[in-house]
Amino acid sequence: MPSGKEIRNKIKSVENTRKITKAMEMVAASKMRKAQDRMRASRPYGEKIRRVAANLSNALTEYKHPFLDKREQKSVGLVLVTSDKGLCGGLNSNILRLALSKMKEFEASATKLQATCIGNKGFGFMQRFGAKIVSHAVALGDTPHLEKLIGPVKVQLDAYMNGEIDALYIGYTRFINTMKQEPVFEQLLPLADETVKSAHQAGWDYVYEPEAKAVIDDLLIRYVEALIYQAVAENMASEQSARMVAMKSASDNAKNVIGELKLVYNKARQAAITKELSEIVSGAAAV
């Protein structure tokens, strides 16, 4: 059995760790509320522009934007959204596991892949995997800024326009609630059939001013940027929620460990007292 001093040092160490995890839990809870408000505020815009893009794909216009053209997929792009920091449970592991399975499917079908990484965890994963990384954005902080995302994403959009890739996918973690976050892998370009069918309103058409090409070109760029921003906002809300839950679990576990260590300490202390009393009684009896 370890000595009382060793157990006291261990208790003190665990108590210090619990103070840190408790503080991180409270910080994550504060950031989580802000991230959720930001994410919920951006959802209506994302849904609306998704609906407009779906209507455009069915509109009767002479001009057809390249973002709406389906191609045989010989090369694809991937925008992978993860967090910059860890200590958020299985958040990054889940989306990276999903992305890895999709990448293996592309590799099995001889489809080339180029990646854009948003977040340090995904960037490090892609480097270890040996994937072709054409752009990345890290150290985004606690608030997503569109100007920091446009540059890396534009590399993929230009590659699609130039015919270097035939499809663009995005992987991120969608916020469901505080206890549940879902890894998602979606097709951004060309506009997926399921997206068109779910968002398209029958009998809908538009009047374009000044002309269809100028409006559609600008709108579809905004469509992609809005979905990227929404994905990053969802991922940040999921990150703070997962971190709060993970730190709460760590604090609770530390509390249980402290209780167990105190019990062991009391047993060791009682054993030492009993031993000393036995020695005193034995000495008195010998005298």
C-alpha cells in the first residue's frame, strides 16, 4: 500500500486537474451559447439560398452555369471542416473517420482527390494521410469570418470552373443538440439531385435583371460561400458543445477518483494508527 504522503500528493494532483477541467467546462458553456446563437441565426439564410439555387437549376433559361452541370467524376475536391483544438470528445475523430472512408471509396474507384482543410485537426490528418492539400485555413478563433474562408474555398471553385475537378464535397459536424452532433458528408457541386428535389418549389420561375448570366453567376458563388460559412458555424457550435460535455465528464470522473483516493488514504492512515497502537501495547506488555 502506498504511503500517506504519496496518496495526499496524488489527491492534490487530481484536485488541480479537476479545477482546470471545471474552468474549461464553464468557458465552453459560455462559448457554446454564443456559437449556437450564431449558428441558428445563419440557418434561415442558408436554407433560403439553397432553395433559390434549387429553383435556378430547374428554371427555363438559355444560360446554364457550370455549377449545375453534371460530369463524370474522375477528380473531386473535398472541403474538410474540423476544429483547431482538441479536448472535445470524439467530435474530430467521427468526422475524420467518415472522411477517411469516403476517401478510400474514391481511391478504390481511381478518383483523384484534392483537399481544402478548415481547422488544424483536419489539416494535420490530411498531411499524415498524404493527401493533396491545395489550400487550408487554421486559427479561425471562436467566430467564423467569411473573409478568412473565401480564399481557401475559391481555390476549389476555380479548379471546378477550369475542369480540374468534377465535383466538390464538404465534410463537417452538424449540430443536433447539446448532447448530439452528427458528422455529415455532402456534395456541394454540382448541385446534388436530393438537394434540388428537397428544396425546389414546383412552378417557380424568376425574372432576371439585367440578365440571367450576371445574376446566376453571382448567386451561385454566394450559394457555395453561404453553405461553407454555415458548415463552419455548425462545426463550431458542435465543438463547444462536445467540449463542455467532455470537460463535465472529466470533472465528474476526477471527483470520483478523489473520493476513492481519500478512502484509500483513510484506510492507510487507520492501518498506521492500528500498527502504532499494537506496538505500544506489545511494548507495555513486555515491560
